[in-house]
Amino acid sequence: MDLEAYDQIRSGGAGFYEQGRGLIAVSGKEAVQFLDGMITNDMKTLEDGQQMLAAFPNAQGRLIALVRVQRQGDRFLIETEGATREKVFQNLFRFTFAGDFFAEDLSDKFSYFEIFGSKKDVFNPNVGDKFEGSVAYEQSQGGGYFIPIELGDAFRKFLIDENGCVVIDDELYETLRIESGIPKYAVDMDETTIVPELGLEGMISYTKGCYIGQEIIARIHFRGHVAKHLTGLVSSEPGAAATVFSSGDELKTPDGKNAGRITSVTYSPKLDMWIALAFVRFDQLAENTELFAGESKVRVKNLPFIN
């Protein structure tokens, strides 16, 4: 891992990571109605220029894709991972013959830059004034830009030369996303994940009415809690040389009962310990609960690891 780039980002600087992500535009007079019937959040409450987190569930309340939705007038822009782009588009496209509802996959027209760091002049929706046609999405640890593909080189130069951003490679990105508590599709979540198990704040409306999978999701909510929940784990031993646990490891309580499963692991230089994302059973979720991954002793830690 590039420790110099890591130190810059975790000491107040910023960096960027380029990756393929999906951007899908939805429009039409019945867009709000159709979207409300497909995703977990309430489209009726989304104001122009604002964004919200949501999920596409299947009929069993399990995850098809995690998305961010942004409203631009009468058009909604849906952002998702590259791994779920086609699923989201096909899920939307099948309704385009049912009413005034249109879906267009814009992904190949843009380059995507994920920003990590605290520099407000780097992540700023007004950057769109300089890079016309760009789309900005904000999140707690920075944000992301969809930049028209013909402006990608100029935006990269803007980040590096004008803002002092460092380039984030694949290994560093994994460490930063895990420290930030960001789940990744096909690693930390997939179509076996029940949507509320992700525990992402503001992702589900329990008041808007019916949508695909709503009955299962609402039943879980109103009975009190899910059986397991995505959370963090930290090694009880400090330092990079501590006993390492691995993704896929089963978690056990001190008396040998099943407590969950690890999904992602990295070493955090700032915390000087191994950390992980994991699904942990509800009765073991209290912070600092002691568990075992093989011979390694771990403790439950609320996400994110680093704000």
C-alpha cells in the first residue's frame, strides 16, 4: 500500500480513485410513481438538487443493488456500483412500456472519480460550473464525480495540480473504504443480504407505502430488529504483526456459539490494528463485545472506524 498517499489523506489532504460505476437517468411524468414502487426510500420527498440513499430489493426483501438517487428537476439520476449497473438498468427498463417512464444508461458517457478526504474545495457541487455536465454525489467521507468522458483528463489534472490530490490505487482504496465502513457488492453484500441487515441510516422509509419487498422489510422493522447486522471488528492485538483473521472466517462467541461471519479485512495504519467488516448476530452487536475468528480475538466496533 502507498503509505505516503495514505498519510496525506488521513492527515487532512485528499485523494481520488477512478473506477467504473453506473449512472442511470430516469424521467417521465410517472417516474416518481414507478420509482416509489421499486426502491426502499420515498421519492416523493426528494427535492430538486438533493440526493438520497436507497436500495432496490427483490420480492423477498433481499438486495438487488444499493444506490444513491439525485433529483435534477423532472429527472432522477441513479448511481450504483459497476457490479450492479446492469441489474438496476434492467430492473428499471422493464417498466418503460407500462407508462410514462423512461430509463437511460449514461454510464459509458462518464468517467467516475471517488474522492476521499476533507478538502471542501475538492468535493464541491459547484465544480460542475467548471466541468459542465458533471454530476456530483456527496457522502460522509468525501464524495464522487461523474465527469463527461471528454473532460476526464482535465479533471484529473485539476485534482492533482490545483488541489494537490494523490492518486489512490486498488490496495489503498480497499483500506480506505473499509475504514470508512463502505460495503462492496459481491464482497460484503449480495442477493442473499436482507436490506435492513446493512443498517445504513436513512436508506429505508417505513411510512411511504408499498414497494417490491416492502412486506418483508416492514415486518423485520416492526418486530424490532434483524437477526444479524453489518458492523465493524477490530483485532484485540495492536500492530501489523498481530494474528490475522480473514474474510469468510466464521465468528464465535467465547463459549463457541456462532456469532456471524467476516466479509472484508484490512490493516489500518492510523488505528495500528487489523480491522474488518462483518455480519454479526444481533445479540452480539454491542460495541466492544469480544468474539473469536479462529484463534484470533476480536472486538465489535461501530462503523465507521474513522470519520
